[in-house]
Amino acid sequence: MEVNTTAEKHHTHHKCHLSHSQPYNHHHHHHNHGNFPSKYTLIILSISSVMLLVIFLIILILRRLKSFKSYSGKTYRENSIISSNTSSRFIAQTSMPTFNSSPDVKGGCLNLQGGDSGRSLLKTPAEILTAPSRYRRGGGGAVQVFSYKELEVATEKFSEVNVIGQGVFGVVYRGILRDGTVAAIKMLHREGRQGERAFRLEVDLLSRLHSPYLVELLGYCADQHHRLLIFEYMPNGTLQHHLHSTNDHKPLDWGTRLRIALDCAKALEFLHEHGIPPVIHRDFKCTSILLDQNFRAKVSDFGLAKTGSEKINGQISTRVLGTTGYLAPEYASTGQLTTKSDVYSYGAVLLELLTGRVPVDTKRPPGEHVLISWALPRLTTREKILEMVDPSLRGQYSNRDLIQIAAIAAMCVQPEAEYRPLMADVVPSLIPLVKNSCYVGSSSTSRFQNQIASPRY
Ligand SMILES: Nc1ncnc2c1ncn2[C@@H]1O[C@H](COP(=O)(O)OP(=O)(O)OP(=O)(O)O)[C@@H](O)[C@H]1O
């Protein structure tokens, strides 16, 4: 029993011992067991966190790289536009190195937006409105006021030898201003109070419009009863003279005609789109297109110009004051005037450039008197277009250009005003033709070869 008891005790003790040592052992075992895995866990955890960090960093770097790539790609693309412009300007300059050209032409045949290529290729309307002119710069940005005496000196007392033209509104003299600038001085007829108002309006309008494609008003004179307008001088006179006069002068080559067409389109686009308010020329024709020493065209004759501010329901109702052969039918019949009336007149000028014919010629066979009526049905047939070409061009043109010009003219002279294009649409359609003709024009026939360096302003 005792044994049992002892044994029991022992057992109990043992049990107790066991029970005492078990937790220890268990604890020990547990400790040992828990210590190693936790170390591993710690190591694994720290390795995995380092790995995670590395992965995160890699992702971050990759994302940065990606965004940098797309950013630099954009920059690259942007630069390529600039550089392609620069390179094309460079090509334009280097592909025609043999002639001295005015800055605008030197800047290329590709400098189609502005007159002075030393500056940017593209000009904003605001730039055009504030474009510096030689005279404006000298005159502090304003149109100059001249005394009658000064103009007497400039024109050698309005000598007959200095008369360069005669218009409906007055005589035009060539004169040399006190700073040496050659100018066209227009002496207006005396017309009483209405003439005075028209004069003020004209000065006001002209002094607000500045574009390389418009003949610049340099100043005016309102001394006592004398009323004169002083314009920049255009040494090659009117397009009318070069296209239609029977004088023995070299006919305008195709490239020059295209360039004139584009210059005029830009002039009208400027008036329509950038005039504030929009300006309708109202009497656009070959005699209102003047040519500088490089045969670059500028539009003049704003004596009849009307601003869009006088519109009623989008149209101006007015006494019809245009020139037969150029008048849009809706304007001729109802006196309703919009910018589309100018587009029609522009189409007539395009046809003159294409055919060398005057808008109205009663000496021609019946059915051919009025250029537009004769040409319009022919403008859609290739063979007919080729038959219409000005014979004085002697085949020196591209048939593709010809057909393109015919298509533009056909759209411009449509009887329905709303179907005619805007001048802003005509300009971009002419640019590629002029570009091509410039490259072709660097061959023997182009006038641009003989240009002398001169500023446009
Ligand atoms: N800025 C200029 N530079 C050189 N010549 C000019 C200039 N302005 C006018 N002329 C010449 O004077 C002529 C008369 O011009 P003007 O503007 O008075 O009348 P027009 O254009 O013939 O017609 P309209 O009297 O209907 O306006 C022109 O045909 C042109 O030969």
C-alpha cells in the first residue's frame, strides 16, 4: 500500500514532476520551436519586405520611365513640327540660292503667311494689326499728317511728270517724302461735305488696317480745302497693266500669277476675317491690285470699302458701286453686299489670270463677251480648261495647277453666294500650288529670280 502510496506518491511526484517539468519542457520545446520559426519569419519577412520594396521601386522607376518617355515623345513630336518648319524654311532658302530676293520671298516660297521672313513664318491677326511698317515705326505707330506745302515739295508742285495715274476720285502722283520714302500721293477731288465725311471715314478705316497684303496708308493731308492720301509706292503699277495692256512687256509667268492670286486671297481674307469689324472691299478688280518691285501683290482702293458694321441681317444694302464684270449677281441686282461678293470678284480675277481675258470684251464673238458667263460652263471639263489658257503663257504651266485654279475659280463665281467658299478656304488651297511653282520657278522663267532685296514695309 505504502509502496503503492509511495509509488502513487512517486507516481504523483513523478506525475507532479512530469506535470511540473512538462510545462517547462513544453515551454522549452515551445520556446525552441517558436524561436527558430520566428527568426525565420523575421528573416523571411525582412527579405520579402526588401523584395517588395525593390519591386515597388522597380515599378516606380518603370512608371517614371514610361511617363518620361511619353513626355519626351510629345516634346519630340512638338520639336519635330518646329524643326520640320525650320528645315523646310532652310530647304526653301537653300534651294533657291542664286537670286537676291525680298525678305518675304527669301523666307521662302514657304513664307506664305507673312511679308517679312526675318520674323516668324506665321503671323497672328494681332501681329498683323500691329505689324510695324517703316513709316509707322518712324511715325511712332500713327499715320502721319502732312501739310500741303510738304506734299508740294514731294511732288515738285504736283508736276505733270509725276502723275502716275488717274482714278475716279482723283489724280495720283509719285512723290518723295522728306525722309526719302517714295510715295503715291492721291489728290482727291473737292466734293463738299459728303466728300469730307467719306475722306474722314477712309482715313479712319485705312489707318486701322495693316497687312503686308494691303497697300499701306502712310499719311494724309487735310490742309485747308486740300484732301490728299499718301500711300506706299508700288513701282510695278497695277495687275491690269501687266495682264491686259498691249504694251510690249514681258507677260506675267505662271508662277508669278499664282503668287499674285495667293497674295490677293490673303488680302481679302485679312479684310474679311481680321478687320474689326469685317471689311468688304466691294471693288476688287485688276486695277485695285498693285505690284511691288518683286511683283508681289498688294490690294488697294478702299475708297469704296464698307465695314460689316453697317450690316442689316448679315447683309449690307447699298447703292451698287462696283465694276461690271466683277459684280456678284446678288449685289448687282439687289445691292445686297456680303464678303461673298468679294469672293465672286476674286473668282473673276482668277479667271483673268488663267485666261488673260478682260472681264467684259465686246470685241469677242457673241457668247464670249462676259468672261464669267463664257468660262463657267467650261471650268469643269479638263479639255475645255486647257483650251482657255492665256496663250501668252506659251505652255509654261502645270496642267494640274491649271485645273486646280479653274476649280477654285468655278466655286468663287457660283451664282449662289452661299455656295461660294470663304477667302479663308481659298488661301490654303492655293498655298501648295505656290510652293510647287516656287520650286519649279527656280528654273529659268520665274520673275522671283530677278528680285532685288527690299523690305516689304
Ligand atoms: N500706291 C500706288 N503706287 C503706285 N501707283 C499707284 C498707287 N496707287 C495708285 N496708283 C496708280 O494710280 C492709278 C489710279 O489709282 P486710283 O486708286 O486713284 O484709281 P483706280 O484704281 O484706277 O480706280 P478707282 O478710281 O475706281 O479707284 C492706278 O491705276 C495706278 O496706276
